[in-house]
Amino acid sequence: EKQDLEVYRERPGKTADGVHIEVFANIGSLAEAQKAVETGAEGVGLFRTEFLAAQGLPTEEAQYAIYKDVASVLQRPLVIRTFDIGGDKPVPGLDIPEEGNPFLGWRGLRLALDRPKEVFLPQIRAILRVGATHDVRIMLPMVVVPEEVEAAKALIKQARQELLSEGKPVGNVSIGIMVETPAAAVTLDQFRGLIDFASIGTNDLVQYTYAVDRTNAHVKDRARPLGVATLRLIGQICRAGIPVAVCGQLAGDIEAVPLLVGLGVQELSVAPARVPLVKRILSEKTWGEMQLMAKQAIRE
Ligand code: PEP
Ligand code: MG
């Protein structure tokens, strides 16, 4: 079994009839970037940078060093998600008041936009600087409406201009969003022209769609990651005219892979260890077969 999967390491993700579906990896550290290279990931679709903030927010220089190291190890596309902190993920040194409903609270991009000097700008500066030499991309978490992306882009523009006026080289870095709220999912077409790509965070999207706290053991089983509601949302996301990836857990689920691809997903980002398996699953059916499966599952 393990040996079987070896052959997929050097190959891109492809359906049985040769449609390229990129298989990327999710990472949270340099060690995992190394692992992603070893397992044959075609890029990193989600770098969870909040893992770097366990002892407090890292400085711009510290972030620049780590992003550069990760990008150098990879030598392939690196999607850096800006800090998804707040609510239930406290960061030492950042005083965020305790919240009754942290998943509906001051988290992700909301916090970043409200605390730009502390949270957002140093991270953006670090990413733009690495962008001068590597293919790094910015991904914004917990987006709800286009206005938030407009505000984030204004700050990114500001960071770029400040770096240039300091004589520091910056790259042209593409900008995408996580689609993990039903609001963003059903209105993704409204983000056209604002963003270069979208990546579905199914962990949160499922939690918000089925009103099931992802950390609450009493209700966990009531969520339907592959339910009709999830699939219809994903189908709608794929019709928005924006390239779509999935980076939530569903992307590495054997049963989900053909359905996601059949709905129009172009990239799957999964735990490094699952990369070869996902490539094999992709190779077992044609794109048309996957589309048919998706059509039946979505019951439209
Ligand atoms: C998700 O919500 O699916 C996701 C990939 O982000 P995280 O699990 O880090 O919230
Ligand atoms: Mg999420």
C-alpha cells in the first residue's frame, strides 16, 4: 500500500482522463514544509501562521525570516494565511476580551482590520518582502463581505508604498480569501475583481452552516460535512468565476474528493501525509464521472 503510493510523489494530481487538479499541503511550520516537499505536494495551500504566535505575535523580522525559510524549502507556491486569531485562539500579549461566542466574535480578519498596526501590517510587510524573491500569496481568513477585503487591500497598498519608500524590494503578491462563512459562499461573485483566488475552509463553513460548534463534542455529529447544504454552497462558490481551492479537512476525505472536483474545485490542500493518497483517489475516476457523482449528491 505504502509502496503503491510512492509513485504519486513525483506526479501532479490528475483525474483518470488527465485533468490537472493541484494537490497542495496545509502546514503550520518549517518542518511541515519539509514534509510537504517529501510527500510531493505541488505547493502549500494553507500556512496557518497563528501557530507562530504561541508565545506572542512574532515581529516583522521574525516573520520575514520564517516565511523566507519556508518558501526556500518549498520552491513552489506558498499561500500564507494571515493570522486567524482571536476568540478561542488567544495570543499572549494581545488583550482580547473574553467572549461568550468566540466563533461569532472578534476573530480572523475582523481583528486584523481593527488592530492593523499590531496585527496586520507587520505580517503584510513580511509577506510582501518575501514576495520579491518567492511565489508567496496572501490569504485572508474569516471574510464575510467584500468591504472587508477592500479595507485589507487598502492596508496592503499602504504597506507596499511604505516599503518602497524605505527602499525595500517588494513582490507582486496575489490576494485570496478563505470562504468559510455562508455569507461569503453565497455572494462570492461579488468579490470578482477584488481577489485572485478563493479557498474553502470547510471546517468553519460546515460549523456555520449547520450551527454546530466544531469544538463541542455533544453536537459534533450533527454537522454534515458532505450534506446537501454543504455541497450546494460549494457548487455555488465554484460558479462565481474565481479559481477555487478547498483547504478544510474535507479536501483530504476519500469520499469527498471526487464530489469536490465534480463540483468544480481546482485545487485540494491537505495534510502533507495525505498528498499521495489524494493523488491516487483523483486518478481513479474521470472528470465526467466525478461531475455525475456530484450532480447526484447535490440533488438539484
Ligand atoms: C477551515 O476552517 O476549514 C480551515 C482550513 O481553517 P482552520 O481549520 O484553521 O480554521
Ligand atoms: Mg477556518
